[in-house]
Amino acid sequence: MPPPPQFQLPDTVLPSRQPEAFIELRSVTCGYGGRVILRDIDLIVPRGAVVALMGVSGGGKTTVLRLISRQLVAMSGEVLFDGQDVAKLSPEGCQAMRRRMGMLFQQGALFTDLSVFENVAFPLREHTNVPESIIRDLVLMKLNAVGLRGSRDLMPSEISGGMARRVALARAIALDPELVLYDEPFAGLDPISMGIAARLIRDLNDTMGLTSVVVSHDVDETFLIADHVVLLANGRIVAQGSPVELRASEDPLVRQFVHARPDGPVQFHQPAVDAGVDFGVR
Ligand SMILES: Nc1ncnc2c1ncn2[C@@H]1O[C@H](COP(=O)(O)OP(=O)(O)OP(=O)(O)O)[C@@H](O)[C@H]1O
């Protein structure tokens, strides 16, 4: 019997569909005071995606957020925001770029002397001249989006930690950003509040047409909502892929991370002199 005909499709028949990059890091090396923290990093955050930055403590996750928001300038390489090299922006250009970002940083606590309403209104009053009636509607819409319209008159001291995080989220999206950067949005939350916060990040991303970058240590919550997970260790991206791909990975470092094992390629003990020497038993 003759062999079946072989078909070879030319490469051009199957276009390689690259997602549109909203944020892109190209060969970025950066650090603080001459100390290199991230070395030759390439990273793409596609428009509309939820991308999670995860990995060992001190691995440089927050540093990536600082690069994107240009609080830190790379030693070499490029950081592109919607195609623009952020290092080349004028002070006005940088301000305009930051207006397109919402940031929910760990230390971004609420103003304790302002009500929930006033906390969310703050960026609108700072950065726009919209009349009071419109500010009211915008604030109530954002509070509604995080489920706290009814809590507008409470003070930060009168709400739970999980609610406070949601108010901070409403404040981060007050100016209708295109990108939201989250630094450890689940830290210190109980499991239920964590689940609510995670769902909110995903829902707001999709309903408001945002792009989100989430730094997190919480594998379960983050894997539930992320499209793409980037694992950072020792100043490099050591793995990346969808949550499903990372869970299925056989790579020892990925396995250690996903299954929260204390030992593996990342050691629990930092380098130290022999314990016997320190404890005087040898
Ligand atoms: N402002 C700074 N000046 C000097 N060194 C810094 C500064 N900020 C961070 N570092 C150092 O850079 C490294 C990476 O810090 P970064 O906060 O980006 O890590 P991370 O992965 O977010 O850590 P964690 O998960 O613990 O928050 C750490 O070794 C840290 O000590």
C-alpha cells in the first residue's frame, strides 16, 4: 500500500499570534545603589490579562512593580508601557502614565482621618476638577463595584481589614486606570476575605477592561485568578506559564514553590557557619 500523502503546512499558514503587550520588560537589569537585584529580565504583560509575579521572598517582585511605575529606573534594558519607554518620559509624561495606573501597595493604607467615601474621593479631588455631584456618583460607583456602597460614611477604624483592602481597591480604580498594580493584596486577610479580594481583582479586571499585575505569595488564590504566572528567584525568571502548566511542572523549583515545600532548590537555611561551631558543641 502506498504511504499516506505527507502534508507540510508552510509556516505562514499558521500565524504566530503574539498577544498585544501592554507592559514589556526587555533585557532589564536593575537594582539599588549598584547592587543588582534583577538580571536580564524579559517579561510581557498582555493587555487585558491578570499576570501574577510570585516567588521567594526578596526575589524582586515588588521591584518589578517599581520598574513599571517608574519609581525605579533600570540600569540597562527597556521598560515599555503601552509601547513607550518609561525611562524616556518627561516628568509630565510620567505623571500622565501614572494617571493610567492604579496602585494597591501593601503599605497603601487608608487615610485614617477620612471616611470611606473621602478616601475614594481623594484621587478625584487631587487630580481632576470634576464637580462635587459627579465625584459623588463616581465614588459611589467604585464603592458599589467593591460591594461597599453602604459603608461610605464609616471611618477606617470602623471597618475590617478585608473591607479596608476593598476600599483601597476602590480608591486605586477611582481614576479609571487601564493597569492596576497589586502588591500582596491578600496579605493578612482571612480565607474568606482573601477569596473575595481575589474574585474582585479578576472581576474588576474583566468588567472594567483592565490589565492587572499581582504580586502575591498565596498560591491557591492567585492561581485561581491569574492568566499567567511568573516565578522569580535569584534575580531571574525561573519559570512562567498558566497556573495549569505550573501545577503540572516537574521542575523541582516550581514543585517546591507550588506545593510550599520548605526544602528543595530554595533552601530553608541561609548559608551560615556550621551549627556545631555556633552552639559550641564541637
Ligand atoms: N529601596 C531599596 N533599597 C535597597 N535595597 C532594596 C530596596 N528595596 C528592595 N531592596 C532589596 O531588593 C531585593 C528585592 O526586594 P523586593 O522587595 O523586590 O522583593 P520581593 O520579591 O517583593 O520580596 P517580598 O516577597 O519579601 O516582598 C531584596 O533583597 C531587598 O532587600
